[in-house]
Amino acid sequence: MTLADRLLRSGFLGGVALLGLASLSAATLGPAAAQTRWVSGTYVYADLCTMPEDGTQIGRRITLKRWPKGDNLVYEGAGLPGPVETAVTVDDTTKAVAFHIDTPAGLVSFQGTAGSDALIGTLNGADGEQPLRLKRVLRARAQEACPGETTGSIH
């Protein structure tokens, strides 16, 4: 009896053949479809900083939290006594984000797009309608000092 016959009788070659057939079948199915939903996690967009001269805070921080059971958003702005949290819906295809938050300073609303590098759109609040572009930061840090030149920054 040859080695091939012994391996075939033991079932070893049959198993290898089945494994090869399964691999071939999986390869002919084609590539998996790309996932359109963002990965769950936390996305922080901010320009919130502290003026070195007097410790005054300017700017805002918007934290988008994506979870399988629903999304929410935390809004922090200079002059607010604390963060305000609300439910939010993000369109997985277009990345469109819209929210309305009632703050002690009045109603704040936003409509725009959340991207991998920035949150861009229009903010409506006590100061009226204004364009907003907050860059994405990788981690929330302790209050940073504002850069010396703040021209062009949206506050």
C-alpha cells in the first residue's frame, strides 16, 4: 500500500481536498461588500481653547458618539456652564449631521457633514447664522492655550 493510499484511507487527503474545495468556493464568491456604516466610536471636533492672557475660553467642542443602538452628541461651548448632550442621527451614506440643542444661552442648531478630518456646516445660535469648520482631534485634551493669532477662527 502506498503512502497516498494510506493517507486517503485515514481521511487525511479527503479533508485536504474538502478544505481546498471550500477555499475555491469562497474565492469564487467575489469580494465582500464595503461596510457603509461608520465604525462605532467617538469622534471629537474642536477649536475650544483658553486665552493665555486672562483664562477666558473661546470656541467649541462637539463630540459625536456612534453606537450600534443609537448615536448621541455632546456640545461644549465657551460661556456654557457645562456640556449639553442630545440624541443625533447621522446619515451613514452622506455623513450628514443635524442637531438642535437648548442651552442656557438659547437654541443652538447645526446642519452639515461630519468627516474623518472635520465637521463642516452651518451653526445657528444667539450670534445668528455662521459657517462652522471644526477640525477633528484625536483625543480630548486638557484646555489648551489658544494660538497667538486667532484671526479667521470661528468663535
